[in-house]
Amino acid sequence: MSLPPGFLEELRTRLQVSDVVGKRVPLQRSTKGEFKACCPFHKEKTPSFTVNDQKGFFYCFGCGATGDVISFVMQHDRLSFMEAIETLASQAGLEVPKAEPEDRARFERQKTLYDVVESACAFFEAELRGAGGRSARDYLKGRGLDGDTISRFRLGFAPTDGGKLIKHLRGQGFQDAMVEEVGLARRPDDGRDLYSFFRNRVIFPVADRRGRTVAFGGRIMEGDGPKYINSPDNPLFHKGNLLYGMSRARQAASQGQTVIVAEGYMDVIALVRAGFEAAVAPLGTALTEEQIVELWKMAPVPVLCFDGDEAGRRAAWRAMDRILPQLKPDHSARIAFLPQGEDPDSLIRGSGGGAAMQAVLESALPLVRVLFDRQTTMHRLETPEGRAGLRAGVEAQAKRIADPSVQGQYLGELRARFEEAFPWRPKRQNGGEWRPGGKPPAPAGPKPQSIRDEQDDRLAVCVLLCLLAAHPDLGEEVGEGFAMVEIADSGLDSLRQSLLARLGDSPSRDSGLESDRLDSQQARPYLTVPEAVGLPPALVDRIRRKWPFTRPETPLDEARTGWAMIMGHLELRALKRELADAARDMGRQGTEAALERWRGLRQEIERRQTVPGGF
């Protein structure tokens, strides 16, 4: 819709940039007509965002964001141009001019329909507070909601009397046709009077992007019927385009909060009460393509939360099927599964509270991992044919991604995951595949570590030896675990045994005989004797330069953290070797137990992230 240039100038004249920005971002006055703040469009600790009323613009020296009052509202509130204009015009007391008569008629009709829905929302709120809403209040109280929460989310109650809402709206001067048009009432086929669509239900108002109430969800408390019903699609509301809680979540997401997609109204309310303000939910349907686009306007990688049962996994897979074709660079989703039998509402109201929910969010899986996991449940992985089906399946799913660059990245990572899970390779003879009549391939055996792997593991053990010699106080904590580490190098194994023996012979911490304990000054010459186990002084010096936590002067807490890092590296290597063995066992035995062992190991490897440390 085109707008007269004079209208836009009048809008900018009536509204100071600082007034509009200040309602959304805390401003500090810097000079006359100029304000400073931390930029709302990128994370920063020192304010670099300026607002100048005299010049009528904002500018961030950090990220370069700039513009006038209209562009600020568009960027911050995530609104279209016309949505921003209507928001600012309302604040300025201006009426948005219409370019065409039909546009004006449609705008006026929609404006009146908004009034109908708003009046119904106020009616439902009043009914909840009244005598007839006692059962609904008791229900909400039983779900852990207090009065402030009920008011904040404008929860209400639809009475059993199907004519009470109709009478109220007629009394407000609204025509029956308008009440029907927004889905609040229905007319029986036999021509009797209108009756309310929502009856004897707790009411959850649904707002559009600008926070205007456009629809309702109704939850039954007792009796027969579907648990939830939602307003039908109408000129103000299309359930596949909106998300419950969207207007509030847009603001929270602009301030850096994680966008969370839950499955229901109560989940969103529980998340918001726990501090997760950027929580939304679909409106009675699986996530749609339009809703995915809306989510990406708020955050490039939202977290989708699902129950940990089989139904939750199926819902996650349906969402993944919708997201895959639309993936584009830097835009995806992560999937979080809640503990068995929990949803966000029950989890947060339980003993774990918001911390338990935060742990779920931090464990969210990348989409590529969920895709691979799903395919492993669809094929018999104990057979060669099943494993071939797995590879074909993951590649077929990746090829559904329309963006060629993202598709290529998915194909590469999925193939790498397959190769890591099933490292078997066919034996070759004279550069070609084995054929009948030739020498049969040798039975599959453990895949030898590469020279690089052996060198890395040996170096990791050397680091641990240097660290423990420099910090013998760690011996009581880590000695038992270190003694169980598999060390192929006999020289390093000998040093490990000697060092642990000396630590074990030293007096206890409470004996007071500090001089008898292995301290760093005794350990260093011991470790640098080349003929002992082949650790030349140059190697020890290099280790202590590259890994400072191996130095005697390093605080014990830092040394403890370094120990955990290096041990994690060795444990992850061992798990990967065990996974390769499990894959071979699965191929030979073909049992469910072998398959479960393989899956368990793979999940544990996925859980452990590669530890930094230069290996």
C-alpha cells in the first residue's frame, strides 16, 4: 500500500526517536538531543548505540545499525513496513490514510472485527473473576498459576450458557454476522439463535505479531469433548501463520533470549514464568512452513522442545520434515527432548525448576543428528542390506534440502557419521575387489589405529605424567583412573607405574611429613632422564610451554581442569575404538543386544564433545 510522503513526514515530526526507542531500550542521556545505550541488535557490554533527536536517527558504532524511527520499530519489533507505520501512527494519534477505496473498506472492517474479539476477551476475563468462574479458577490454581499470571496472560472462562457471550456482544453494538465471522459463534442448521463456539472452557487469548487479540484457545476441564479447541481461521487469524506468545517472544528474542518452541499453551506460560520469555507454541497443528519462517525472523536457530516419549519423537520428526526443505545458510533448528513423562510445565513445576529446563535446552541436538538417529530406527543395522538402506535413507533426506550449499554440507556430514559408525571396508586384492577364485579376504579384525592416533595418545599420556609429577596432590583424586588407562607404549606404562607407586608410598596429607612427598622439584629431574622412558628434557619443556597447567607453579584447580580435559580426550578415543568393535560385532552376530550396544556407544560419543587441547 502506498502512503503520501507528507504523512510519513508528519509521523516522524510527531514522534521523537528517543521516545520510541526509550520504550524498548534503557537510554542514558549523553548530550542535548543525544542518548546512549547498549545496542539492542548485537551483544555488547559498553554502550555504542546512539540516538539523536535533532537529526532524527539512531546509529550503532559497533554493528553499523542505523535508520529513523520507522526503521527502528521494523528492526526491533520485527514488523513489516505497514505494521510499523500502524504501530507508530497509533502512538502519534494519527490515522493511516488509505490509497484505494477497497483498501479503506477492508481496513475499517478488520478494525471493527478486532474490536469484536477484544470485547470477547474482556468478557471471558470477567467471567473467570465472577462467581461462575470458580471451577476454572480452581483448575488454574491446581496447575500452579497465581492471579498475576492469570492477569498477565489474560486468561478467561467461557460459561456453559451458550447465549451469554452473544448477548454481551449484541449489547456492545456488534452485529451477529461479525461475531460469526471471527469464529466466536455458530448458527444451528435449524435456524435457531446463535450459540457460543466456546462453552465451559478455560480460555487462552491468542495475539498477533503486534499483540492484538485475534483468536482463542479453549481447554476443557471435565466432561466429554476434545481437550483443546481453537478459533477457526477467519480474516484476522490463520492458525498456520501465527504462534502462541509470538508478540512477547519477538521482543525477548531481540534482546538475545533463546527462542523456544513448546507444544501447548500451559508449556509456554510455564516457560515464561521461569524466565524463558521467548517461548512460543503452534496452535493445535504441527509446525507449518509459515511458522518456521516466522521463527527464523526471531532467531536463526530456535530450539524445538518435545516430550521424551514415542509420540514426542514422532512430533519431532514431523517438524524436521517441514524444516529440511527450507534450510538455508545459518538458519536451522535444534531439537530438545524432555525426560520421559515430562513436559516443560511439569518439569519446571517439579523440583528441578528453571535449572532443569535450562539443562534440557543445553542438551538440544542439531537437526543433522536427529535426522541420522531417525534413520537408524528405520533399518535393520545388523545386516549389510540394512546398513546400505541407512546410508541411502540419510542421503535421500539430505537431498530434500533445496539450498545446494546446505545440502552439500548435510551430505558430507551424514556420510561421515555413517563411516564413523560403520568403519568396515572391503578387502582388496591387487588394487581390485576380491573375486571368487582368488584368496578370500582375511576375517574382519580390529581396525588398527593410525600412526597419527598413536602419536596423539602417546603425547596425551606424556602430558598427564608431567602434570601429575608437578602436582602430586592430585594423586589421591586421579590415581585410580589413571592406572586404568590403556597405554600401548611399554616405556610410558613403566613410568606411569613407577610414578603411581611413588605417590602411593608418600605419606598421607595429614601426616605433616611434606618433605617425604613427591614434589615438583623431585619429579622434574625424574621425568627428564631420557633413558628412563624416552622423555627427553626438550619434550618436557615443550609440554610445559604448550600446556601451562603441567607447570609446578600452576594453581591446583587449573591443574585439575587440565587433567579432566586430557583424560576426556583419551576416553573419547577409547570410545570410538569400542564403537568400531561394536559395529563389527553387530555385523557378525546380528543380535538386538549388539545393536543396542552400538547405539549406546554412539550416543555417548555424541554427548562428549571433542576436548580442546591441541590434539
